[in-house]
Amino acid sequence: MNPHFPHTVPADDEQASLWAARLDGGKFTATDNRELEAWFAANPARRELLSQYCQFSADLEQRLPLLVEAGAVELPHPAARPRSRWWPALAGAGLVAAAAAVAFLLGPARTGSGSLRQLTTPAAQRQTLTLADGTRVEMYAQTRLSVEIDRRERRVQLAGGEAYFAVTKDAARPFVVTTPAGSVQVTGTQFDVRAEPGTGLEVVVTEGSVLVSPAEVAGTPVAPVRLVAGSRLSTTTGRVTVDTLSATALDDALAWRHGQVVFDGTPLSEAIARFARYHGRVITITEGAATLRVGGRHSLDDLEGFFAALEEVLPSIKVRRDPNGTVQVSLRTES
């Protein structure tokens, strides 16, 4: 997906490129987030524009080295220039023309069987998009998808993160989501998939049914499992568990779609990992604090609010912020 350069205000284009660079840099503070939300509030269309620039940046990161090697694009010291540094280099004079030229050179990614689309979301941002077959996808922060649709099959590779799919029914073309921890196959339904390398797979179905084929769990092959609406499969604990969710539990499990997260007796280490993943931040927790449990509904976008609530509800907890941007959560009794 390339930015819609001809249909936007040049000043917004340039500012969106700068925001994309700041998001990509990994150091995004609460003040930055407030400034970004104010920029969005002045013109809601800017949210989609920024999403396009972030996606464009991700596409360039993957394919720019090939273009440089082929001589189609020339950048100073390309091998030593990470994306977060070369993208702002395009943001000076002639930003729109330069980026549009590169977009033209890139063109759509192709494979032998169909078009390949790479999708990513930056830290602390979510996005909703529609695929070529009409399927709606809602993506969690820092989620990476590769989508390939042809005449026989619709295939999505979830490299990491979480996504909710409302799949357009097409009995002739199965819709398959593959992850490092297993795959999900349907022809038309609605479900959520969360997977990170090394942490297992979680699938929640809200409509219809899906066939989940987990990868080996603890070195043991696992038979495919049929999930129906209102059920959840998880391999995050090192074994396959399937449970039926109440309407409330189902809403809580998918609260991220509305920018929230719900904890219910959740180990603090898991809660911290959820926020760290969403914000792309390094947040460490000591062994003594890790096993404490937390509850409640929290805003995913309000990291500082979560820390404040944590220290209020658990007075034994101390949150320390280091100058380099990392955060450590520990017991007050720990040095």
C-alpha cells in the first residue's frame, strides 16, 4: 500500500513522513503520543495518511536494498543506513516527488500465483483495512502480515502480533492464516489470532467455525481442532487448552479492538508484556514482582496511567524510568 500522494495536502504529507520516522525510531514518549493525537484530532484523515506512510516505509525496508543493488535507487551509504535514518532523508525538499518516484519503481509485489501484500502497524497504533476479497482485518500494534490472494486460495502469514479477521465467504477459496505456532483455516467467518515466536498461539472465534492446526507443543504433534463461535484455543501455557467463553469474557478477550485491555487475576509479568508489546517499549520486571496478580480494564494507549494505577493498587510495587527510555518494575523492598 503506497501513500496517496496526489490527494493530500503537501504539509500533511511531510508531517506524516516525520511522524512515521519518529514511530519507527522506537523512542515514543507519552508527550509524543499526545502531540500525535492532537494532530489526528485536527484532521481525522491524517490517521489513515500516517498508516499509509508507515506501511510504505515497511515496504521500502524490505525491497530498497534490491533496488539499490540494481541501480534503480541511489542513497548515500545504503548498507549502513537503517530505515529509521534513511526515511527522514526523503522528508526534506521534494519529499512527495522522491517518495512517489520510489513507489513507482517498487510497484506491486508479485509472486507466481498472485499479488503479495505486506502489512505492518507501528507501535501504539492500530489499523483496520479491507483486503482485495472484501475481508476486513483489524491489526494490533506492531503486527506484521503478508497477504497473498489468488484464484485457489487466500493466505495470510502472521509473522507476529494479533489480528481480527472478518472473512468474506468464498467456499471455492479457503482462507488460511499461518503463524509460527500453527495455522487457522476457514472459508468465511470471524475470529481473532494472536501469535508470537516462542510464546504459542491463541485463537478466539466470534462467528462461524474454524479449523486450527497447532504446531508441535512440547515436541508432541497435535491433531487439528475445530473451534466454534464463543470458543478459544490456546497453546501459550505449553499445552493445548480449549474453553468456552461467556459473552462478557469474549468481549474482554477482544477489548484491544477498542483500545483497551482487561486483566483478571493476570500475572503482572503477562500484563507488563502486553503493554510492552503494544508500545514497543523495553519494560523489565523483577522476579519478585512478576508473580503478583492484577485486574481491571485499562487503556492500551495510556501507559503512564497503567503505571500509576499499578502503584496505587499494589503499594509494594515501584516503577522506575531510566533516562534511556527503559522502565523497570520491581518490589519496593528490592534494590
